[in-house]
Amino acid sequence: MPVTVVRGGVPESRHEVHVAVADASGRLLAWHGDPDRPTTMRSSAKPLQADPLVQSGAMDALGIDEETLAVCCASHAGLDIHVAAVERGLGAAGLTADALRNKAGSLEERLRHNCSGNHLAFLALSAHRGWDIDDYRAPGHPSQLAALATVAAAAGMAEEDIPLCTDGCGVVCFTLPLSAIASIYARLGQLVPRQAAAMRSHPVMVAGPGDIDTELPRTLEGAVSKGGSEGLGCVSLPEGLGMAVRVEDGAARAVEPAVMEVLVQLLGWREEPAALSRFRRPPFRNSPGDVVGFLEAEIPLTRA
């Protein structure tokens, strides 16, 4: 079974996994389960959602720096460095944290929420273009329509053929076949070169220390890693490969070992780099803090 939770030597539960691996031409190279499973991109869409900010010229016109661009693509840990970058971006656009509509709560909570950088990108674009600020999350808002157009073009699909829903932070969320998401990540450096470069150069801004989306690019030169809620993990590899892993039951705990198991097979590692070993067989603890088990993945890939 793909990802097994082992407690005290007992296989306690299992998570089914779907995998798609594609190249830059969109060709499916390897898979497990259903490689075309309809999958909500969730936060893995953030590098694409930030592209209208870049392509419109708003980023350069406002003087937004590359570190802040990385946080626009992030599901960050809410550290002070992330808050500072979001505040810099808001200030460059003539806005404050009061404009953020990424969660209910105080201004501090909104700034430290993991999607504050994503919302900054929509807000900065809207301020530059003179669009309404208060309603920037609405599906019909120009900033959300611009993001949809970017995702559709990247997927090679008509906008009307992409099922939409609402993400956890309130913006528009896109549904694509898992294989299309893998193909997007294979071409991430071509589709959104500034975002990919910013994420590679500032990986700590994409998540935080100890998170696979930060540690994988730190270890594997040229890679970009970006997860999404409901058990999605995406990796862009310097070899021109993209992979997308979707845990069927949405369990976040199964993503890291699944991603690592696929990487080991794709890259021919006899064993994973030491810096990534924590993700291959992650331990889990009980309430007192004792390590009582681990997760392990076994995902046989079918190759084209």
C-alpha cells in the first residue's frame, strides 16, 4: 500500500496515493493510481496566481523585491521574515494589513496566515491597476480572472473547462487533472521564470525551516517544491520533469514520504540525501512527546 502509518511495529492505517510525472512537453512518463484524477491545485497554484503581478509590470513599477515575490508564491510559516516581506509589499502598493481578507481575525493574524503573501499579490496588482481593493477575492474580480487566464494557458485548457471552487483563504481555486499539474511543474521555469527563480533563491520564504518546500530546494539544486492543502505535493526538477502527488484522503502527513519515495525512484538515489532523510520516513509522537511510530511509502511507479 502506498503510505503506511506504523505504530510500535503495527501497520495502523494506510493512505492511498495518486502520482503523475510528466516532462515539459506534457508527456506522461510515470504514474501510480489515477494520474488524471481531478485535483484542486490549492496553494500549488500560487506561483501562477502571482504571474499577473509580474507580467503587468506592477511588480517592477512598485519596486517589489524578489524575496517578496517568493512570499507571494508561498504557504509560509508566519515567521517575522515572512511578515516583514508582506508588509514591504503592501507598503510598496500604498496599502496596509487592513486590506488583507485572507482570514478572520486581527491584523497580526492576517499577516502571519500562510496565504498572506498570495493575497498581497492580488492586492498589489489591484492597487497598480486601479481595481477595487475590498472585493479582490471575488470570482469576477479582475485579479481573479487574470489568475484563471494564467492557469488555463499553463494547462492548455479553455477557462470554461476548468472547474472552480473557493480556496481555504477565500480566493478562487482551480481543478485540473493531476497529470496537467505535473506538466505545469515540469515547465514552471519556462511558464513563470521570475517566480521559479525567486523560490529557488529564497526557499525559506516559500515555507520555513524544516518544511519540505524549503529543504528540498536547499538540497536539490534547481528544484522547486510547492504543496497544497488536501494532500497535494508538487516538485519541479531541473531535469525538466514535473511531479504531482495527491493523497486520496487529503492527509497532509502522507505527502512528504510519498514525494520522497517518488523522487528516490525518479532520480535513482540509492538512499536519499541526509538533509532530506526526515521526510522519507517521518516519525510521529504521542502527547507526552515520545516517538511512537513512523510513516513509510511504497509506491511502485508504472513507466511509459
